[in-house]
Amino acid sequence: MKNLPCERLICYGHSNVRALHRSTFEITKEESLTSSGTCIIAIQADKGICELDSKFRTALASDSALLVTTLTAGTESCTIKARGSSRLILNHPTDLVWRRSSYIDSRTIAIHADNTAETLPRNLVAALVKEEKMTVDMKIFTIPEEERSSVPQIQAFFHNFV
């Protein structure tokens, strides 16, 4: 696999983080969070999708892109693997949404994610409820055509959960 551009976001947890959504998780630039936002895990992000580096967005907007995201809050961390897509829009000013499904809108940063708000480690969620600062490190890898058949088919695996 070829390693492509990286991005880092800084954001913060909130006392209303619930992390209960079954098919997505979201990070937003918004300043506050109500208890009804079950997919939102962090607020006050320093970037929205449209502010990510253009080379990063171009690399992500490929059907061969694999996005590896590491969330770190306090001493807790979690790594999520998801797919890019040539259908990604990547122009939302405030939100970034990782989706288990293949649904895409302007807020979608990746699809076929192997974690959702509901499945994130509860120790990480507890740190976010305490309003910890979180770093979001994102790396894109390109899966060469000849190696794609050896990569687990994330879409097929998660199809039953959508």
C-alpha cells in the first residue's frame, strides 16, 4: 500500500457526548452539543471537511483510498479504518462524518467504517464526556489494484449492519 497525505484535527469532548449512534460518528466545528446528538463525539474542531488540504481531499476521493483515523483523548485512543470514494463531495464547512454505510453527502469523510459512535471504546468516550482535548490523525493509503483482492471487503462485511 502506498502512503499518501495526512491531516490532523484538534477538537474537544463535551459533557453531552453520548456516542450511541449505530451507523456513524461525527466531529464538528460547532461550539456546543445537545444530548440529542448521539453521533457527535467531539466539537470545536479546528477544521471542517472543506478546510482539509486539497491534496488530502483529492487522495481521499478515490475508490482505492483507505482512510486510517486515530482518535486520541487523554491516554485513550482508537484506530478506525474506512474507505474513500470517488463519489465523496468533501465540501461541508463544519462537519466530518464517518459512516458504516455507503451513504454520501457533503458531510461524509469516509464510508464503510469499522467503528461507529456506539462501538468506540467506552474509555475514550468517558474521556470525551470529561471534555478532554482530542487529536484526530488521518492517514490515507492507496491500495494497489493487484493487492485489492487480498484486502478484506469492508463493504460486504458491514452490509448486514446497515
